Amino acid sequence: MKKCVIMPDSFKGTLSSIEICDIIKEKVLEFYPDCQVKAVPVADGGEGTVDCFLYAIDAEKVELRVQNAYMEPVDVYYAKVGSQAILEMAQPAGLPQAEGRLNPKVTSTYGVGQMIRHAVENGCTDIVIGLGGSSTNDGGTGAAAALGTVFRNAEGESFIPAGGTLKEIVSIDNSETRKLLEGVSITAMCDINNPMYGPQGAAYIFAPQKGADTEMVKELDSQLIYLSELIQKDLGADVSRMEGAGAAGALGAGIVAFMGGKLKSGIQTVLDMIHFEELAAGADMVFTGEGRIDSQSLGGKVVIGIAERAKRLGVPVTAVVGSIGDGAEGAYELGVNAIFSINRTAEDFSVSRYKSKENLTGTVDSLIRFYMAAGK
């Protein structure tokens, strides 16, 4: 093996994508010390996304202090490569920040906007934002406020809205934000199709995990409906039914409506950013994987997104996964050449999860030995 690419997603609850990269890379180099190994850990846009990019590419770690979901100071960082910045909304406004006091009626994305502003003022014109793991439901109004958007109430006073105060907005002035972001491209990594509101929207689907009970969910949903109508009236943008608008407490909608941004598949964003076609050209193998592969994995997430592109290059793909579920065989038609589960003993996940590192190491060892035996 002269060249290989390693691009796994994490095994949720057991191994991070960085840990998986390190294990596979170490095993490849043990048997093929001269192999050119390109390791790119993949995150879904949530916590750890920036760390993956800092690991994979020659990026600068930019540290700053912003407000968290409760408007308290918190230290965060983003990755900067030339004029490009990669940040994750989970750092200032994620669930860990709200642990023990979850309340999506009061949490804010203000710190996300502060990070974007810092990146823009730091010379970045291409900003990528991971949307996973939010504790908010403010439709991105907090982030917009940090970028200069003015929200006024019935008394004509400007304020920073939260999930429970969106109906207090009577007017939106987005002009300063548009000036600030002129010439800046903003892309949100988004792998969900949920609309802004409704039965499949931000509040009904995601707010319960952020601390909302049944009544609060209804209230939050009605607040987002109001915001959507006001956005259409004052900004001329209809984001209500847009796929992905409900991501991160409808921050997806806010990125499009307030910032002129776009929503894009997380894995496709990553593959474009690392110039996958150049990276994988001439590779003998691409190793990828995720915690579980089944029929739901076929919709274009990490493994399939990588496999489809590798297939066009004629590069084989091996998926090393935690478990294999019904419908996984459909991956073979989409570019995956082989799927291997790391489970070496028939035992429940509650037991095997603590052996994940050991099981992954053993499985990859066997795979590389087999590859060598085949004369590759």
C-alpha cells in the first residue's frame, strides 16, 4: 500500500473520529511504513468539528472570549486557514453550556454571532459553521444581533431576542449586518431536513432534549411561526419550509435570512474544503466508518458521501463500523467495497462499548494483514 486516506466519523459514545484516525494510521504504518497516509477525522458539525479540522489541515487556532447561551463569558476558538474560518455553534451555545439549567426560552446564539464577527474582522471571507448540538431555539436572532441586526419592540427599544421573546419583535433592521458581511460567504454544515416550525420543526423535534416540556414546545413553535412571518414581511425572505431551516433551534433559518448564508451537507462541505479529489487521487484505499451502518446511512452522510466521491475516482472504500444493521448492503451500490464490524464477540453494546479501542485495533490489524496477504 503506497497511499491511503482515512476519513471516519466518530463512534458515538465510544471513540472520537480523531481517536479512530490515530488507531488506523498507526496500524497502516506498522505494516506499510512508507505508506503516504492522509488522515482526516470527520465531525457532523457539532462539538469537536473545529478540533477535527485543526487535526487534519494546517490551520491556525484562534482563541477568543464571547457570551455563552446564557450571556455569560466563555472561552472559545475557531480554525483559520487563509481567509477561511471554521467554527461550531456548539462551543458558545451548545448543550454542555446549558447543562443543569436547560431552558430554550432564554438561551441565545449571541456568542455565535460574536465568533462570526471576530472571524470577519480577522480577515475571513469564507466562513463555515457547524450547527450540531445547540441548546437554543431563537431562530438565529441572537447571532444576528451580534452582527448588527436591530430588533425593536413595541416601545421602539432595541433588544436581543431569545426563544421565548420572539413575539416581542415588531421590526427588524438588517442593514448593518448586510454591510458587515458584504463579500463574505457563510456556509452552515447541516445534515437534517427539518423545517423552521411545525410538527417536524425545530421546537417539536429538538426542543424537548433542550429542556422544553409539552407546553413550552407549543410556545416555542408559535414564536418561530411569528418570527418567520416577520422575516418575510421585513426582509422579504421566506425560510419557513426550507429544508434544514430548523437546524440548531432554527439557526439554519437565521443564517439564510439574516446573513445571506446557505445550508449544505456536512460531509460535502468537508470534502470540498479538503479538496478530496486531489487528496484521494491515486490512493490504494479509503478507510471510513461510523458507529452504525444501516439503511438510514444511505442518505448521504459520512460513509456514503465519501464512497460516492471515491467511486468516481476508482478508489476502493472500506468501512469499519461499530455495528451493521438492516439495509447496510445498499452501501455496496453506492461505492463502498467492504464493511467490517469491530465487534469481535457477541455481546451487548453496554459491554462492548468499553472495548471499542481494543476491538477497533484488532479489526484493523486483521484487515491490514489480509490486505498484505493479497499482495497489495
